Amino acid sequence: MRLSQVSFRYRRRDHFVIQDADARLAPGDVIELTGVNGAGKSTLLRLLAGLARPTTGTITDRPGIVGYAPDRFPTGQPFTVSAYLRHMSRVRGGARWEPWAERLNMGHLLALRLGELSKGSAHKVGLAQALMAEPGLLILDEPFAGLDTDTREALPSIATEVAARGGIVIAGDHQGGLRALPGMRHWSVVDGRLKESTAAVAHDKAAVIGPRDGAAGRPDVTVAVTMPADEVQRFLVRMRDEGYQAREIEETR
């Protein structure tokens, strides 16, 4: 999947909410998207999901099946939970929702009308409809907000399973609920611009690089470099080969 110079504004004379976003996404990617309120995270997620079209630029090679769980599930619909999920199953070509209702512990919610749900319970319904058709692209907007502990703990495993079968997972998440996943990418939206960084991902490894051996007489400086965990050993070997004192430390953020 490819974003090429993607910009978006709501009306012709408005400022651009997203500006010149460029990115490549590969099968198996799990991406955390952060940014301050109003930065454009939810807008970018809707663009990625295909629910909004870029004002300029293109998004290509989007997987054929997209699952989208919004920050606020629209509960003003004339359905019970089970009726809504059956309806979405028909829309999704007969996708099975029952395993997700069980996994997300929704049995006690099925007879309730959507308008009777708490935010956390409504969010479970949004997750179930997003997951039922085995999406190749799963978009989650603040997926941990309002969820019970069991469901919060299940979400990282669910994201891992989607990625393991070649899906792409993108979560707009202030709470960092997926940060423990190995190899996770971190995106942020700053002033409408999409940036990528590995340094903000918790549970990455950090390498501390000290002065070269035999550098007597020069000021010592120690530098900490944060990177994906699977790259640390190669980096340390290279630094030691060049004569630096190098060791691995664990991030504690």
C-alpha cells in the first residue's frame, strides 16, 4: 500500500488537515499513529480506510477487505447488537461474527439495543464488525478507549494475528496499547505532516555508544541510540569493530 503526496482539506478554502503524506506499508506491518488532539489522526485513518478521498495525491494498492473501527461507534441505529452484527455479516458476504462476539466477551450485550450501550461496549461492537471478514487492512481509532481489562489484553494478540496472515494494522492510539509488539512502526501527525520514528516505540532496545578505545586525552561523550530490537546486535557488532565501547540497555519508558 502506498501514500503518494496525500493532502486533504474539508472545504476548498480551508487549510490542509493532512499535507504531502508519503509512506509505504507492507504486509504484516503494525503501525501506531499518534498526535495531539486535532492534529489530523482520525482524518488520516479515514483516508487510509477509503472513507474519505485525498484532495490531492493518491493512495494505491489498498487491500481489498478493510476493517474500520471508529473512535465513537455510531449507536443511533435501530438495531440490537446481534441484529446489527447479522446485518454486517450479510454486507460482508456471510462473514462469521459469532467467534468475535465470544472472543470479545459480548454475550451479555447481544440482546441490547445499540443506543443502550456504554462507550466501551459500543466499541466492542465496532471491533467485531471490523474483524469479522478477516481484513487485509485493519484501521483502529483509539481502540483501547473504554474497554474492559480482558478486551484490552486481547487486542495485541488480535493485531498480531492479523499481521501474521499478511494484513496491515494501523491504530491511532494515545494509550500505547500495542507498543510491546516487536517490530511495530510508529507514525505521528505533527502540524498536518506525517512523520515516522522508531525512537518513540516502547520496548525497543537502546544501544549505548562510548568513546573509542585509545581515545585518551579527548573529552568522553556517550550516545544512546534507540532502534528496533532486531537490529541492535548487528549495530553493536559494527560499533565494536570500529573500536567503540558499546553495550545494550533496556528502555524503561
